[in-house]
Amino acid sequence: MGLAACGGSLPPLRGHIEVGSDPFVIFVGGTSRAGGDLYAVSGAGGAAIPVTFTAVGEMRPALAPNGGAVAFLRGGTLRDSLPATVWVMNLLNGAERQIALPRGAPPPARVGWSPAGTELVIRAGARLYRTPAPPAEETAAPVSAAERAGAESALAVLLGQPAFARVVRCADPRDLCVQADTGAPGLLAREAAAAARYGGDSVLVQIGRQLLVRPVGPGHARVIEWAALPPAPREPTAFGGATPSPR
């Protein structure tokens, strides 16, 4: 992915994580009322690694399916007086690009990636917008009513490869459930703050200050031992690691 560099950025994960190969998590850290910065932690655990260093708050990160870039919102918090905007950072070289919404669009609230990583879907107010991912420079265009259901899936936490279910809030909003196309939701985790897809066969769950990787099928959960955390770690997004090529 080739992005135009912004501000002489450097690869934030160089020497810590092999981007596009190693599993890792990106999350928001910092007091929730004032916005935060983005941090990363290896899927093997370890210290939190700063990813962004701006004076403007960042939030709602979403890792590309190949782990090579992260989309996020910048601004729109009590830490700054700017409206939220959508940005994409290339994690291989640190370059950033702002994604433009059409004139008059509401402030963005979420951003996600298409399964192939070729498009971004942005929720702004009650509307959805779609745009080719960088290095394309087209302005985001509204999603039609006929395409809305498919676009919404880019903002969901989908499970399985191919996807067969999604993570939703349970009837008790403190808990997370798994919802398939048919049947009642099943409990995933109690008192869970957030969840993220972790490759095709697992899901990442944040419970308090603990990160758990749970297999979608049979197996045992494991803990990612993260350390040197900023205040209020939250909103994790994950790359589960590159799938080995068949020999």
C-alpha cells in the first residue's frame, strides 16, 4: 500500500513487530474524556508501543485485513476542538493520508475495511460512505440502499473464514454474544468491553484490562500479557498473523 508521507513519519512498529506477518493488536490509550493515542502490542505480549504522537485525539482504529495499515478517526474529542476526520496510516512506512468525505457529510463515527482490504466503509451519522483504500484518492461516495447490508458488514466483528457469525451486544449490554444468521445469540464473554476479529479462527476479547484470544471452534483461550499500558486501554483491533502458504 503506497501512501503519501505526512510530516516525515517513520514506521512506528519497526524493530518491534514484523508488519504483515506477526500477529498484533492496536488499541486506544489515554483518558477517555480527552481522547487518546494509538498503541500496539505484539500477539505474543509485551510492552505497549506508541503508534501515534499527535496533539489531537485518535479513536476507533481498524486494522486492514493484511495488517499493513490502520484506519482511524482523528479529532472530535474533548482533547481538541476539531471535528473528527478519517485517516489511514501505512504501518510499513508510517505515511498517513486523510480520507475526504463529501461536502456536507456528518462527522464520521466509525471506519472499517472490506474483506479484501481494497475499500473503506465509513459511518457518518445515519449514512454510510464507501471509498477505495489508499493509494487511490477518490472522495468517499454514499452507499446505496441496495448495498447497505453488505457495507455494514465491514463495520462488524465477523467470525470464521468464511464468516458465519458476528459479535453483538447481548440483552444485558455488559456482555458480548455471538449471533449467527439463524438462531438466538450465544454468550461469548461476560462484562466484556470489546471484541475484535483475530484471524479466521479466533476472536480477541477485552475484559477489563485483560486481553483474551479465544478460538472460534474447540480449544482453550490464551491471555496476551500486555505491559507498560497507557491509561484506559480500549477499542482493540487485531491482525491474527499471516497464514502460512501451503507447501
